[in-house]
Amino acid sequence: MANHKSALKRNRQNAVRRARNRAIRTQVKTHIKRIDTAIAENSVDNARQALKEAVPVIMKAASKGTLKKENASRKVSRLTKRVNKFVESAA
């Protein structure tokens, strides 16, 4: 347990940041799952809409530092590729 005033403050700051980062990461996962369910349900419109909503959320997480920029770009790229392949096969 921290004893110094600065260490106590650092613990409080870390707790706030941890909670914020967890919330952002959960939001990213939720948006990715929406894309997965849309693909599983064979819904082209829902898949496109879910991707359209997911990309800004993922990139915002990267800009906040919750995800690394490369990680976010890779996620967006793979999701886009998957949705495009699904749309192609559905047509």
C-alpha cells in the first residue's frame, strides 16, 4: 500500500485510467461482436452499418492511447476485409 502523498495520488490516477481504458476496450469488443452477429445472420445491411459504426470507435480508442495505432489499424483492416468478403459472397 502506498504511504507517500504522491504515491496515493498516483494510485488514484491509475484507478481512474484503468476504469476508462476498460470501458473503451469493452466498447470496441461490443462493436466487433455486432459485426460478427450481422455476418452470422447473413445480413449485408447490418454488417455494413456495424462496420461503419465500429471504425470510428476503434480509431478513437487508438487516439486516446487505449489501443496502439498499429493494433487499431490492423483491426479495422481485418474487419473491413471480412465484411467486404461477406458482401461479395452474399451477392
